[in-house]
Amino acid sequence: MRKKVGLFGLGVCLLLALAAAPAPEVSAPHLLQRLGCVACHAFQGQGGKEGEALDHIGARLSPAELEASLLRPRSRHPQAKMPSYAHLRLWEIRALVDYLASLK
Ligand code: HEC
């Protein structure tokens, strides 16, 4: 009996620890690679030419505009070729927008 309670307690602790864990550390430059942004956008001298280079995008667009262009590209360009990233998790969108906004 004692042993069971101990194991149960351990399980609860593990669950609590997992639930309380912060969003995984994200490196936004890494996200640009992983999400395929650089297939179409140049960044730090490398990448595609379909979209504009992202190196100074924060100087041209506000965080709200950046967020809209990720979640609803067509809201900004009716014929947008860029895919929507609305399927991303909130923390990924936040990390991306914060990072892009810092590129001035
Ligand atoms: C399939 C190619 C493609 C991919 C992948 C892509 N983009 Fe784009 N992006 C474009 C094009 C093309 C435009 C210009 C507007 C349009 O036609 O959609 C654009 C526009 C933008 C803009 C400017 C929007 C505006 O309103 O002026 C931002 C910011 C942007 N992209 C960021 C990103 C980020 C960040 C990613 C990755 C999460 C990404 N893009 C992935 C092609 C792409």
C-alpha cells in the first residue's frame, strides 16, 4: 500500500512538473529554417528570392502587421503566394513575431 501511494505521488509530481514546464527554448533563427521561411525569403545572405529578404523586416512592418502576415497572408495581399502559418502554436508565433520585429 505504502509503495503504491509513493508511486502515485511520484506520478502526480511528474505531471505537475510537465504542466508547469515553460515553452521549449526556441531559437527564432532556427525556426526560420525549420518552418521553411528561407525557401522563399533570403536571410543573412542565404535563401530564396520569392519573397523579400527578412533581414530588416522589423523596420518596415509593425509586430501586428508581422503577425497578420504570418496568420493571414491574404489579409495583406489578396493574391498572396505565401502559405498561412496559422497552424503554429501560440509560442511559436510569438517567438517569430518578436524576432522578426527585432530585425531592424
Ligand atoms: C512559399 C514561399 C514562402 C514561404 C515558405 C514563406 N513566405 Fe513569406 N512571403 C512570400 C511571398 C511571395 C511574400 C510576398 C507576398 C505574397 O505574395 O505572399 C511573402 C511575404 C512575407 C512577409 C511580408 C508580408 C507583408 O505584408 O508585406 C513576411 C513578414 C513574411 N513573408 C515572413 C515569412 C516567414 C517568417 C515565413 C516562415 C514562417 C515565411 N514568410 C514563409 C513567400 C513565402
